[in-house]
Amino acid sequence: MLAKKELVMVRDTNHSECTVKGNNKFYRMEQISPSEWRATYGRVGTAGQTKVSSMDKWIQIYGEKTAKG
């Protein structure tokens, strides 16, 4: 079974740091083979950008994205 994770960051629009429209972001991780995964990321409401990486980066990147909160 191939792995898949989807992370979405939504900021409260009433928060003083969130003054720019479009701060909401997504980061989708999809395993596409035993050795590779595809990241699709960008602002919510857009198609986003895509990047393919080796599976040895999966845990590192996932940890970085979840640590940001």
C-alpha cells in the first residue's frame, strides 16, 4: 500500500500576523512508487507546484512540515 499525507495550514484571519490574503497553504505527499514520492504544495485554491523526491526524504520532510504547526 502506498502512503499518502495531506497537510493544510489555515491561519485565523483575525490574527495580527495574518494581514495578507492567501496565507492558507497545503502540502500533499503521495508515494508514487516504492522508491519515490510526489509533493504538491501551494496556496489553497490553486493547483500548486509539484516536486518528486526519493523515499529517503519522506520522514525528514514530513517532520519539518508537521513541526511548523
